[in-house]
Amino acid sequence: MQPAITIVGLGSGDPDQLTLGVWRTLQEAQILRVRTAQHPMMRMFEEHGLAYRSYDELYEQSDSFPEVYEAIAERLIAEAASSQQPVVYAVPGHPMVAERTVQLLRERCPQAGVALTVKGGESFLDQAFLRLGFDPIEGFQLLDASELSAALLRPQLHTVIGQVYDAYTASDVKLTLMERYPDEHPVVIGHALGVEGEEQILTVPLYELDRTPGYGNLSLVWVPRSADERLRNRSFERLHEIVTILRSPEGCPWDREQTHQSIRKNFIEETYEALEALDNDDPVHMREEFGDVLLQIMLHSQMEEETGAFSVYDVIESLNEKLLFRHPHVFGDVDAEDAEQALGRWEQMKAEEKRRKGIDPSAQSVLDGIPPDLPALMKAYKLQKKAAKVGFDWDELPPVLAKIAEELEELRAAIAEGTADERADELGDLLFATVNASRFIDADPEEALSRTNRKFMRRFRYIEEQLRIAGRTFDQTDLTEMDRWWEEAKQHS
């Protein structure tokens, strides 16, 4: 006789809701196993003298629920293989709803030569729809508390979160929900829905979710669907929808007229405004300026979506794939002990990407890959770094400083006797040599110059403030007095 397992659902806990077929199967079982004895139906088992064994001891022996479910599936298959009678396995609710052991058995029984039969049962969802009073056709999702993430949350849908076993799980659920919902958002806790004498339905603000007692094996959390625009506006999908509308025939005339080239400069301006917020360590403006940069990405992507070339979701897919591919030390099976090794892995994977695209890295210039429109100071830094990687560089700082001195003398000579073009060329050489020095002292030249610019602005504004205090203008002062105020400003900065 082929080994066999029959899985039945015990329903939500109300004996009146147990199906007749399941009850007959339970009564006829020679070998009866239950996932847990912590279920209201066990009282009925005892009243009718049904002999059973639970797997509750595995919960105590294992460190996590996945380990428990694996152990239960393995033990059931072993028991079925060594028995002359079918093993009846009873689980809470419906076998095909939030029951990981059943999924494991469905995957493994065919390979183990065990015949598997699954019979239904009332799901806790039946009671959720009935007792909480919502229709799932309005839009509904069922999520597992142990695997909950903010990315899964969709406020426009009724959301039932099952397997909220205890206050610790409820705390994790609360923190995840708070990533999308306000702290005061009302949520509903359901305990033992449909079980007479045990049912509790409580509505609490989200921040109190884990402060409410009573969590157990029959607990769930329901977040009713919401049309609150504040919640919709926290989703990427809403941003995509808004940009699509703006570019549509019914949208904004200005947005409809724009092309890649017409708003190209906006991309640059918004990026620099975001950098200013970063430099000022200003979270309020960072939030705003990062949004403005994101808008530029959305607009350009929308233009391409309208032609059928790609959408912003393709952009996201490409980025995700690139990040996964270039971080094998995080998402793969290689190691990187420090930032230098991690960067090395990144460069290796970039080269591999090129090979997969049919590009031979050895046939390219070492200097390829630097954007032509990069600011000159930043571009000089990147050019020198690429050249240094193949050995075109000094080994130490003193020759670099000597080169700066040499270029300075050539600039002086050009100023004395050269043409305007020669003076400009020599000035460029001096700046390029100075950028070279920045690499040897681990100072990004763009950031260093930005710091000096900010320092200059602070000190110059101090001069302006002193003039205002004195009731005078720049026409009423001279360089000597301004230089004195400049030195004062240095003492304050």
C-alpha cells in the first residue's frame, strides 16, 4: 500500500463550522496528528475521545517558525512511510490558507512517494469577512506577520495580517505599518474570531498595536482600505500616475510641450540644489530637493514610455539588476573584508558587464566612461584616477608639489610675455596639477573647492554685515578696512 497523508482543516475554532466530511475523516483516522493542540477544536476531540498527537514540542525545540514547519513536514513524511495506515494531519483553519507545512508537503510528498490528499475547512478569513464586515471584492490582501514589509502594503486595499502570535510579532507589525501609515491610524485587532466566548474585536490607534494584551494563535490585524490622499501620496505608483497625467492630453500644457533637451538644464540645476542641501546638512531641504531630482527622472522616463522605448519601471529593474550583479560580496558567494576590496569587486563586475554586452574592455581607452559634460574640476580628478590605475602617476607627494611649483612659474612667464590663450593654457595646467595633489592627500577637489566657496561666502557676508551696522556701502569703504573685517571673520569661522 502506498504511504499516504490526508490533510484536513479544523476551521476557525467554532465546532458548528466544521464540515461533515472533515469530521468523518477525523473520526475514522487511525493515526491522527495535529500541528498544534493550542486550538479550540481540541475540546471537541477530547469530548469524543479522539486520540491524537501534536507537534507542539517542536515549537519549543526550534529557534524559528520555518524550522518548526520543516521539522513537521519531515516527521510526517517519515511517519507515513513507516505506517500501514494513512496519516491524517489536522491544521487550524483551511489547509491552503497561511499554512506553510501544507505547502512543504505538497512540494515533497511526490518525491517521497507519498500520496497526498488535501480536504478543506473553514478559513479564518471566512470569519474575518463575516465578523469584521468587509467585502474582499473591494480589494483585499492577506499578509503574513512574519514576512511583512512596507513594500507589500497597499493602503487602497483591505489588509489582513495573519499569524500575529504575540506582542513581539505585533510590535514588528506596528513598526512596518508605521512606514506607510500615521501613528494614529486606526487598526483593528481580532482575537479568536467566531469562537463563542473567546472572540474579541478591538479598534486601536496604530501606535498602541503592541500595547494591547490577548495575542495568540488565533489573532490577526485588519487595516481597512483607505482613500486618504496622504496615504496614496506616499507611494511610488501615485507619483508615476501624477506624472503620466501631467504629460497626458488632459494634463498641463507646459509639461506636455517639454522634451529631453528643453528640460536638460533643469536636471543639472536641481542636482546642484540637492548638493547645496547636502552641503548645508539641511534635512528639510534635502527632502524637497531630492524630490525635485526624482521628478526630473520621472519626466524623462515618461517621455520614453510615451514612445514605447522604456518606462520608469524598466529603469528601476535595470538599476536593481546592476546593484545585485555588482555586489557579489553582498548578494553572492564572494567576500569583501573592507571598502577597498568592495570597490575592487565593483570594478571587476563592471568589466564583466561590458564583456557580456560584447564590449572588449582591453580595446577601450583607459579614460573611457567619463561623462563629457562633467564639471571640469571633477573631470580632471576622474581622468587622473583612471590614469593612476595603470601606473601613470607619481609614487609620492613631493614630485606632485614640485610640478605645481613648475606650472606656477610657467603661468607667471605667460602672464609676463604670453598671449591670452597661452595664459589660459598655463592656468589650466596649474589647476590640473593642483587637482593631482588632491588625490595624494585624500581630498576630493570638488568638495574642497566647495568648502572654500562656502567659507568665502561666510566671510564676505560678515563684511557686508559690518557695513550695514555702520550704515555704509561699499563705495564708502576701502580694501584696507574690508581686509580688517575679513581677518575678523576668519576668527569667527
